[in-house]
Amino acid sequence: MKRLSILLGFISLFGMLNLKAQDPWIIQADKIDAQNYYGISVSNGVIGVVSSPTPLRVKEVILAGVYDQYGRGRTSNFLPSFNLLDLKLTIDWEDISINNISNYKQQLDMQTSIFSGSFDFKDIASVEYSYCALRHLPHNTMLSVKVTSRKKDIHIVAENVLQTPAALRDDQHFYNEINPSHAYIPLLTSKAKSPSGKIDIVASNTFLFEEEHGNQPKVMYEMRDSDSHLMKFVKRIEANGVYSFSLVGTLISSEQVNDPYNQAERLAIYANLQGKKSLMKNHKQAWAKLWESDVTIEGDPQAQQDVHNMLYHLYSFTREGSKYPLSPMGLSGTGYNGHVFWDTEIFMFPPLLYLQPKIAQGLIEYRFDRLGAAKRNASSYGYQGAMFPWESAMSGEEECPVWALSGTYEHHITGDIAFAAWQYYLVTQDKTWLEEKGWPILQGTADFWVSRVVENQGKYEIRNVVCADEWAENVDNNAYTNAIAKLNLEYAAECAKLLNYPINDKWLTIAKNLVFSKMENGVTREHDSYDGQNIKQADVNLLTYPLKVITDKNQIKKDLEYYISKVPPTNTPAMTKSIFSTIYSRLGDSENAYKLFKESYEPNLLPPFRVMAEMQGSTNPYFITGAGGVLQSIIMGFGGIDIDSKGDINQLKTVLPSQWTKLEIKGVGKDKKTYIVR
């Protein structure tokens, strides 16, 4: 009994340590390895800031909505932006680096979207720093630093450098000091043009001091190179003293305002005069409002932290009132050039639709605003209606490089957008929105399919497409493409009926007679020429979820078991197994659902912050598409959240993994309801 008691004691202690290490909100990195480090983002839906292993620095800063001809494929791509938070700190005239500090730690608090670090410099000082992209001020960031001296007086030098990224041109640099009677506001500003010269990008920084007016350090200005300049100050800190200061950055472009130069400096001045305390209060309040819609798991601390990590990134890459596109990498870098794919509507949009419908509205209205471009695109290929591009940026025209056949043939994207528009209406029941914006999308996309199909002996076929399974190119009657077209046509008819508009008779005729086929074993065939090949990602199984075109339980199981065996263990994107997990949950098979839930993301995590890459072995985080898929396996899978054809949100009967004791999904739908599974 004594040995058992000791063993139980060790287990209890291990559990306590394990729980602490897996805080639901805080991800810690206690050992920083610069050679094996993948940054984590703090973002506010407009600015994304990616962490660096170098103390007091950030890897890069991304500004949403800024694209130009740059990089691969002769297409409009995300542009690198000014690194606002480039701070160089010197203590007693020695530069701080990762090589001359100790006890170096970093962490991200997902609840407040604040990244922080701390370290000791020799035995004479300790430094704490934190930064965020201010949630309530979409174009502002803030870095705060606290230096504590120890045995003796020390001097610090803080330099903020603005360097023009190599991609930009015609840069100009300005320094100014605003000196009203009650304030001292230094302004370091840089302005440059995009590669084509079409866009102006401006950064403006200011130090925010905590001393009373008249007692702040004097800021000095230097122009050390043609593409960079800096402002700095020197401060003496007495032995055992503490000194704190902040750096506020502003980043804006002519894509957002007509006069970004003046507006950048106005916003820097505004933030400076708000003061650190007010800025942090409003930032935290904005994040607290977002987290009123949350997912909590009892019994699995690591899964809880991971789900918060995914939901945090989805929230941080978007914002209410914004119509910026959401790319597979969000604001974590320039991966996929910031382009928009079906990833948005099918994988990222659904969790936001249930938890943050006002944010989801901006994503679908991004498409509505580019409906004219989609109509021109359809016309150029000889089709009617609206044909949305496979890769989209700001213009709404096709941005897929010409060597990728998806840009010419992956047409299911048009139905995906219609699907999202109808789902948005069902959840919100906003009939005014449906009439003004939803109906034009549904009508235009349905008319596209009428011109796209080919009649064959009373049946309708969609020939020559790239499948959702992108390893299958230029094939006929792809199951997913035909299914999304069928729903698109049915939703357009339902919308017309609801709004008392005329219904195009061809919509329902085609929807009823689109071709779907099975193989000899009874499994739904992926496309006409499919004969057992491996698949890149879920295709046929999407007809079960989220499309609900296949509802027979036996057929669902047969398709699921078959196509799971056709997905290779590597080189496939993260969202595939989360779809399989969701379906298994809805079938009541918690064991397989949990296994696939774990497999859908854990092999893709990178150190030290468990950031998700697109595939196992890839190094391109943060893959928000995969996060959206995993969140669906939680919310719509284990949680059973579902919407019916009338727009009512229901909870299907599901079973939790054996490790979990409770799943709670808070703030769902326009009524912000809570759903619990025990």
C-alpha cells in the first residue's frame, strides 16, 4: 500500500506539473533555440507581428490588404512592410544579443494577445519586454520595455530603427518633434512606394515615456544609411532602480487612406497622448469581448491549449468591420502571397460564422465587393454569371500563376462562395443583407453553373475540372464540384422563393440531374476516371460534411473507410483528417474521431510555440486553414453544433473522447448561446 501511495503521489505531482506546463492561455518557451525557432504572431486583423528569437526584436510585420506585382508568378502578392518594432538596446554601452544574456524566456498570452520576453544581462540588469498589435487601433502596435538595475548605476541606450524593405522603392525618411505645451512627441517616419509605384506605405513611430512632461529623455535622430534612419535616447538608471518606456508604431498605406503619410503621424500622435495605461486597457477589453465566444475542454489540458491557440489565431487574423481577405497563412507571413482560396469559405469561415458572425460577414462581403470582377472572369471564358477566381487578392481577378492549372480549372470555388453566403444568411437571418448582397452572389454563381454544365441524355455533367483533391486534374464529374454546384443552384432557388423573385427553371432541373456515380464496391466515385489512386485531401467525404449531400449512414461509413486509406501519411494538408474526425464524431465513433483529431494537427506543430504548419515536415506556419478544420472537428464534430435548412442552430447527439470530461462552446450564433457536452 505504501508503494502504491508513493506512486499515486508521483502521478499527482506529475499531473500538477503537466497542467502548469499546459496553461490554457499561456504558451511558454523557456529555452530559445534560434536554429529551431518558428515565430508566433500577435495580430489585430490589420497588422501582424511575428516573433523573433532575438531579444527585443520581431521577425517581420505584415499589413493586410497591401499587394503588388512582386515575387512569384507575375501576380499581385503580399508585400513585406516596415519592421515597426526594431529596437536595439545597449546596457553600459554593450549591445544586447542572444549570446550575452541568460535566463531568456518568451511567452504568448493568448487571452490578451500580448507577447513577452525576459532575460538577465550579466549580473547588472534584468529586462522585461512585451508587445502587441493594439486590437482597438487597427494600425498601431506597441512595445513596452522595463529595465531593472542591480548592484550599480547603469546607462541604457534605446534605438528604434526604421529600415525600408528591399521590395519597396523611392523611400523617404522624416523626423519631427511635436511640442505642445503639455507633451513631447518625437516622430520617426518612413515612406516608400510598392514595386510598381501604385501604393504608398508609411510607418511612423514614437517613444512613449512615463515621466512627467519636461522630465522625459531627449530623443536624438540619426540617418546612418540611405535606406534607414533611427531615433534613440540615453537614460541613466540608479542601482536597484527601474525604468520603463514604450514604443508605439503606426503602419498604414494608400490602400486604406488617401493620405497615409499624414494619417500615420496623426495615429502615432493619438496613441502617444492616450498613454500606455489607456492603450492597454482598451486593447485588453477588445480581446475580452472576443473571448466571450470560446471553446473550453475539461480533462485534456494540452488539447485545451491547442484549441485556444487555433481560435486565437483565427480571431487575431480577422476583425469586425474589415473586408480584408483571409489567406491560408493569415497575417503570419507572406506565404501563399496572401492570396485567398476556398480555404476561407470552407475551413476558416464556419467557426467564425458560429462564434463571431460579424467578423464572418466581412469575409463574405469581401467576395461581394468583387462580384463584378467575377462576372468579367466568367465572360472571358465564355460563361454566364459570376465565376470567382481560384486565387484572389484585392482586384478580384485571377491571381493564380499560369503554370498552376487550378487558376483555369478549379471551379468549385464559385460554389464554395455561394455556400458560405447562404450559410451566413441562415445563421444571422438577416433578410436585408440577403436581398442586397446574398442574392446577387447566389444568382450570379447559379447562372455560372447553368452555362458551365453539359447536358447528356437528360443528365448534366461538369467536365474538365481540377478536383478539390488537387492531384486529380482535368477530369469529368468531380463529386465535390458537382455537389457544391448542386447546392449553389438549390440555394439560389430557395433565396429567390424567399424574396419573391422569379426562379430560373434550369436551376432546379440541373441540380436534380447532376451526375454522381459509384464504383463497383459501392463507394462514391471521386470523378469519372477515378480508379483507386491516392488523394491529396478530402473530396468525396466533403459531401457528408459540410455539404450534407450524402446522408445515408451506411454510405457515409463506406466512403469514409475507403478514402481514409487513400490519403498518404505525408505531403497532405492538415485539414483533411479534421474532416474525417468530424464525420466520425457525428457517427458516434469517439475513438476514431479523437485519433484523427490528434493526427490532424500534432505532427504539424513547430517549436517553440506549437505553431501549425500546412503539412508534416513543412515550415510555413501559421496555417490557419488547418486550424479552421480542427476547430470544426471540435465545434461541429465533438460539440455537435449544426444548422438546419431553416436556420435553427441545433446540437446533434455526439460522444466525447474518453479523455475529456466536458466540452463547452460559448457565445454561439446571434443569440450567443452556450452548448455543453459531458
